[in-house]
Amino acid sequence: MSGMTEQGTTRLVVGPFNRVEGDLEVRLDIADGQVRAAQVNATLFRGIERILEGRDPMDALAIAPRICGICSVSQSHAVALALAGVMGIGPAANGQVATNLILATENLADHLTHFHLFFMPDFARADYEGRPWFARAHARFAAMRGTAARSILQTRALLLHVMGVLAGHWPHTLAIQPGGVSRGVGMQECARLGSILAGVRAALEENLFGTVLEEVAALADVAALETWRTQGPQGDFRLFLEIAADLELERSGRAYDRFLSYGAYPGGLAAGEEARLWPGGLFVDGGTRALEIAAVTEDHAVSHMDDHDHPHPPFAGSTIPRLRDGAAYSWCKAPRLSGLPYETGALARQLVAGQPLARDLVARGGGNVLSRVVARLVESARLLIAMEGWVRMLRPGAPWCHVQGAVPDGRAVGMTEAARGALGHWLRVEGGRIAGYQIIAPTTWNFSPRDGSGTPGPLERALVGAPVRPGERAPLSVQHIVRSFDPCMACTVH
Amino acid sequence: MAFTVLWLQSGGCGGCSMSLLCGESPDLLTTLRGAGIELLWHPSLSERTGGEARDLFDDILCGRQALDALCIEGAMLRGPEGTGRFHVLAGTERPMIDWMRDLAAVARHVVAVGTCAAYGGVTAASPNILDACGLQFDGYYPGGALGADFRARGGLPVVNVAGCPTHPDWVTETLMLLAQGALDGDGLDAFGRPRFYADQLVHHGCTRNEFYEYKASALHPSEQGCMMEHMGCIGTQAHGDCNTRLWNGGGSCTRGGYACINCTAPEFEEPGHPFARTPKIAGIPVGLPTDMPKAWFVALSSLAKAATPDRLARNAVSDHQVVSPPCRTPKWR
């Protein structure tokens, strides 16, 4: 839909926006062949927080994963961490490692789904016929027809066999518990996990990267990436780099360059150490900063919600939906850290973790379509290598889950990382029941609407300046930028 | 002629689509192609976005594009106050429930994918501020968004591929049977579920069956015993072939060490007790196996408990086997 607004500005409404998870609408004000302003609208409200209130706290393990079919394990992990926080317990050592494997499997599967099925098919559109890479992009990535679609579905299904071994199934497992995991495995199953990961490694090395994962993980700077683009091994990664250079994707989709990661995979860096594989923190102005979680608030200024006169810390938050006329335009709330919007996702994780290529990309061009996608692929390689090590850290015969008593009254926040970024669950238990449950999902950060001061969310900012060609109903530049965040709208509107 | 499918999502998590992509032997796209099934549009897979997708919906409604199956994932949201505006289909300013009703009227078959679309599911859980319901059921009650009397053009009521999530094969096999004209009213159970998977119980093939036989029960997560007595498992009553078909290469809920919560049933989201804790009266679980007279269950359970071999009693409360089945040389050797 489109219509004229003031002074030569055209309003374009893009939706339903597919190959994102959930329903998304983007409203664009366009002038002089560019996006002047954007509003991101989550058009569906879910209300899971309200469903959780009043229930037995342990029931959150069954309900909350069902917020999202693509971040289900991340949601589950955040519940378990929040419950463990209230209970004052932690997971058994095996439970910790198994949880890391389960979460990493989902993260990796999501990265692969995003790249092959959600993001790349746009380059196989007829609009790009005539580009030097088009024939190859079309053969590999044409939606549902390209050769990459079938092969990645097979690889993804194989990878998710890890869930069949450790978590019953995916999505929506109840395996992750505050005290560990519900499923202990033996040496034979550990061997089986190793062979599953070997199969995934082989597929990614053959098709995606064209070489061993370690070479991807070792990419140190933009110069190395350039060399990969021009002389690197043939594969989908190199094809993407070629497309990105031709379309100048490094100049597209820059937001605020403020990045947030809660960190993930405790104990995942090395056996016997507590450090996380990806540390938590902020990355701002070229350096890391400590994250002060108490500085997080949610603003309902333009959300279809009550309590919109001031921002709320999540422990004091509310979710009372109310369709409002006027300025309100989204079911999504606007999370802010110390009053500022933040971008989250694989790029944020790799920046905070100090991955040198991610840092160099952002030093040169900030967070953009290229750096977000490259960070996701580099993280995929690093994650799979880490997972292989974790399988060797499992100790059949040792405990998998600590005994869990009743959940006492109290409050805690469960913080983890979904594929698409920082996920937090703020849980309050009173009288043995859930008194308050507030969730801030990664896409709530990235696709936040404006806040009370009128500051746009990261995607809204990133879309400004995106080129629009005459006659485009769903501008391709906008599609690349939106999908570069790997959004999950189901989580956004939990 | 291809069997055409349009897939739309509403009040749900998208997990049934994510599960569908796990289809194997062969992969989903090959399975559909082999069965002559064409996905006209799927939110996760199709190229067309925005106006291109809206054009397709218009073509279907105008009859320019035949639609053999409308697949709906997620509950229908009737709120607030009957407006349906808790989900307005992006780019259209029109509630999804209205789109669904119009498209259902022209589709040869209507398929509810997942428990949300079938009965309301978790999306309709109390306090249900969304006023969510299924396509043709509102929990256990026939009706829902389309009404109890709805029949699609092909003559069938809504086919409820219930499950939270659905197994990929349940969806692809339902579509394949519909495409072959091999699913009729007799192929659906009382809740509209395809009987090819819903006439099985989760209990069938459960690896904990020997523990069940002797009521050797697990007390805590990760223990190997039967989860019916203490941990909320209702696999003996739940409809689904989860433990014979298996998930993600070999898993299931019970194999993953946690309770079957009966996710293929209406109102599974409101069990009336904590999901992972079995409600009991005088020490006896309230929910007994399907078809089993209570007196018999109590009598058999008491006998079985008294006869529990030490091997099962000890293994039931351990996270790995601590006593192996004995190897015996037959006496006639």
C-alpha cells in the first residue's frame, strides 16, 4: 500500500514481511529515492507474560518456550536461569555442558536457517538479473528451488539430531532445568553426538565455506576478508562476499553502533573454567563496557499498552494491551539501556568477545548488512568448533541434574543469548506463584518502536537513507536491512 | 496438476513451521515435490513479500488461483472486543481472522497446523486476554472461529494436525493423504485429528515401559524411572505416535527425560495442576491410563510395586543404569 503524504514524501507500507519469524510490517516515508523515516510495526500481540502470572513458577518451563518456535531453547534457558536464581542453585556440571550444547545447537541451526532460507534468497530475485553473480546466486538460493535450500535442510535436520539425543526434540523441550538437564547420556550417545557434529562440519566446509572451519574462525581483519572474496575458497560465503561488495552492503543498514550482549555458554571457553564462551557486556565507541542490567527499562510511549507515561524497570513492568489511537503504532515495547537503544545479535556477541574481524568491520563501517551477516557466519564456525569440545567434556556417570526443591519467594533475572541476541526474563515469585514475569527479547531491542523522547529503535534508524528505486513496492534495500537483523517477531510480541 | 497450499501464521510461536523444516528422508522440499504439492506461499520459505504476497491472496479469493489446502498455524485472535485486531495481517490493515474466514471459504481443505490453530492451545491459556480460539474448536468445545458446522469445499471439517509442536511427518503425511484423496471423515478422530497418528498413545513404545509395569518411579529430573506417578507424565492417555515415530532422529519427550504433557489434546495448556507434578488423591494418580478401571489399576499397581525387581527400583531413581539385566545361561545347556 502506498499514498502521498506531505511535500513529495510517499508513504509505503511493506507487509506481510516474510522470511522473518512472525508477522512484521514496515512503514516507510520515502522522498528523493530514499527512506526518510521508518516505523516498525509488530502487528500481532501474544500476551505470554500475562499467561505466566499466577501460575506455579515451574510451569514457566512449559509455557515460556512456546513464546517462540525458533528461539524456543533460548526462552527455556532464560526460564531455567531465572528459576535457578530464585532458588539459589546452579546446574550440575554435566547439565551445564549439555545445556550449552542444546543452546548452541539452536543458535547454529538458526544461523544456518537465516543465511540460506531467509536472507540469501533475495539475491536470487529477478531484479538482480544482469549482475555478474546472478546466475550462481539464483542456482543456489532461489527460494524453495535453489540447490542450497535442500542441502541446508538436510544439514539442519542432522544438526538437530543433537536435540533428539539430549533434549527429546526441538522445538519446545522441557529438558533444561534449573538444576541441569533431564536427560543423562552414556558414552555411546556422546560418540553419536560427535558423529552428528562431524556430519554438520563436513557439510558446512563443503558448501558454505569451501574450507575448514578453523580458517573462518581465524579471519582477523577486513584485509583477510577481501582476500577471501577475491581468492578464497569457492563456496556460499565467498559468493556472499562478492554480492556484498557489488551491492555495497557495508554501506547499508547502519544503526547506532551501540551493541549489547548478555553473554552465553558459561564454562564454555575451556574445561574447568567458569568463563563464558561469549562474555556479556556492551560495545560502544570501539571498546567494551560493563553491562549494568539494572539500567534496563521498557518504554510504552508508542506501544499499544497501558502505563505509557514513563519507562518501567522490568521488575516493575506491566503488559496491559490497549489499542490506542494517535501516536501508538506497535505491540512492541521500547527497551532502553540507560535511556538509549541498543543493537543485539551475533555481531554484538562477537564484538564483545573481541573477535578481531568483527571489530575491524565495525571500526570501518559500523553495524551494517555486511558486518551482521559476516559475524553470524564467523560465529557459526567458532560455535561448531566449541561444541565439538563440549561433547568431550561430558562425563557419563556423573550427575546431570541437582535435586530441585520448591521455588521460594524472590526475584531474579535469567539472561542468555538467542541466535538473534540478548534475551532476559525478569521473574518475581510471591506466595509460591508467579507474581510478575517480564520478558525482553532480542528483536524487542532491535525492532523497538520509538521511545518517549521520539528516538527510533535500531532498525528504524538503520532504514533511514535506504535507497528506493522507482516502482518498488517492497524496496530490496529495505528487505536486506530488515533481514540482516534475523528478526523474530514471535519473541518480540511475547 | 499440483496440489496447492497456502500457509498463514497467526497467534502462535511459528514452532510448527520450524519443526516442519526438520522433515527428513527426504528433506521437506523433496517430500513436497515428490507428492506433487506446491507451496504457493509460506512465510518462512517463499520469495514473495509484501504486495507480491497480497496479490497472491487476492488471486486466490478471486478464483484466479486454485487453493487445495489452506494451512493455518497459530490460534485465531478474536479480541480485543471481537475486533480481531490483536493480529492485523501486516500490510493489509485487516484482521487475520477475517482473511482466514475468506480464504477458508474458497479452499478445498482447511488444515489447522498445531494445537493453537486446532483448539487455541497455549495462546488461549488463561486468562486468554486475546480471546484466542482454534479454527473449529474453542478448547474442547466445537465452534471456534469457523463454527461447528463449517465444512470446506472438499466436504471435510477442519483437519486438526494437533501437537505442540507438530511432528513434521504429521503435517506432510496429512497433506499427502489429502492430495491423494485418501483422507476422509473416517480418517479423523472426534477432535478432528488424523487418526494415522492420533490413534496411537504416547505410551506405545515408551522406553520406560518396564518401569511403568512395576511402578518403579522417577522422583527427580534425569532419573530413569516411570514419570507417571510423580512427574506429571500422561503418556498413557495422550494421543500421538511420538514414541514409535520419534523426533529429531530418535527423541521424544519421555526419552528426553521429561513428562508427556498431552500436547495434542484440547486444553492441554490448562492441566489443572503443575505440568511436571502428578496430582494424586490418597497417593493414587488422578489421571489413570485410558480405558483402565480404577479398581484394577489400584490392585495391579499394588501388586506390581510389591513385585518390583531390585534392578528396576534402583535404576528408576538413578540417571544411568546401576544394575544391569542379568545374563543367564539357560538351564538345559
